[in-house]
Amino acid sequence: MLDVTKRKMCKSMEIVNSVDASVSCCGKEPPYDHPRVYLEIDKEKKEVSCLYCSKKFRLIEPK
């Protein structure tokens, strides 16, 4: 019988600032990448997270 235990994975949260509400995410460099997804940043919350890798994208005001 295989003993399976839960592990708490510690990831460093990556946050990307964007002046555009439309962003795309493909993860990290191979082999840690994932299919490219296109996300729309919520204009009220000013934030969206990738469903694959949890990378956060924040909407900022242009300089």
C-alpha cells in the first residue's frame, strides 16, 4: 500500500503590473510552462489570477 501524505508547497507569488486590462499568461520557462491563457483584469478589483499557475496580474495607471 502506498502511503500518500499531504505536502504544503511553498511558492513565491509572482505579481505582474499591467497598464492594459487584457493580459496573457503561459507560466514560466519550460518545463514549468502551461498553455497560454488570455485573461481580463477586473476593473473594480484591479486584479486577476491565472488559473494554472496563480500568477497575479494587477491593473495600474499609466505613467
